[in-house]
Amino acid sequence: MYFVTTKREGYVLFCVSPSERAAVGLTDKQVVHFLVRDATGGWSVRREWPASDFSHTDFLAAWHRAEEPADPLRLLDALPAALRQ
């Protein structure tokens, strides 16, 4: 699976999944946001963590050779156990 990098205000890096149902954003404060589309088509932050605990690059790389899951929240399975809570 690949992510497409795009621009989004408030993020130094913002990447969307192929279906555009999920996204990963990196803030200027080095916080990673995992976002999903809400009912209105906007983005909703569903999880956040310090990039020092698990970088956005590590998150994206974890899905490199996998298929995009039907449920975008399954992408969180790539997080270390301590960050899944």
C-alpha cells in the first residue's frame, strides 16, 4: 500500500491512503495525527502520539507491503501495543 503526500494546513506532512479514507499528518510540534474521513467528508483526528514514540515514517513503512484494509481504523494495528490504547 502507498500513501500520497499532499498539503494540508496545520501539518508539515500530510499523507492520504489510496482510498482517501485515512490520513497521517505530522504537526510542527512533532505530533503524529491519524485521521479518518467523517460523515461530512472532513477529516477527524482519531489518534495522536509523539513522533519520538513512533514516527510517521515508521507508520507509513509498516503498511508498505500490505493491502489497505476495508476499515481504515485497522491501520492502527501497525502501532506499537503501548500506543494502541
